[in-house]
Amino acid sequence: MEDLYNLLMRGVEPDLCTGTLPLLELMYAGESKEERAERMQWYAEAFSRFLERYAKFNGAIHGEFQKIQTALRSVAEGKDSATDAQATAMLEKFFDASDAA
């Protein structure tokens, strides 16, 4: 889960990735109270954008699972070999994409 968080957050605000969080105090040691307040506001906005990205990702995954479920159901019902090949291809595509993430 941490890897997914970092993958999505890296494109929004790298400061908020888990590897960077322990370094923030050092990175921004000389900032004023006003600068810190601005940065915290930026982080809040960044986290909102992250949640939007996560929702889109989650929706896409859900859609892929539904396609796989439909294909597997067709195979289980013994539709035809073309459906079997399609289901296998979809599963391979999904797991290849999962390995890349």
C-alpha cells in the first residue's frame, strides 16, 4: 500500500512521499512562519489532488476486476474457446500491469 501511495503522490507532491517526510524539518529549517503556513496549505491541496488520483485509480481497478470477473464467468459457463482466449489475455494484461506498478 505504501508503494501505491508513493507512486500516486510522487506525481502530485514529492515532499509528501514517505521517504521524504522524515527530511522535511531539515529541508525547510530556515522558513518563516508565513512560508510554513503557505507550505502547509500547499500540502493540504496536494493531498486533495492525491485523493482524486486515488479515486480514479481505484475506479479503474474496479472496472478491470469487473471485466475479469465477467470473462471468468463466461469461461466457467463454458461459452467458447474465443472467450477463454480473451479471458486469459485480460488476466495476463492485468497481472503484467500490476507487476509494473
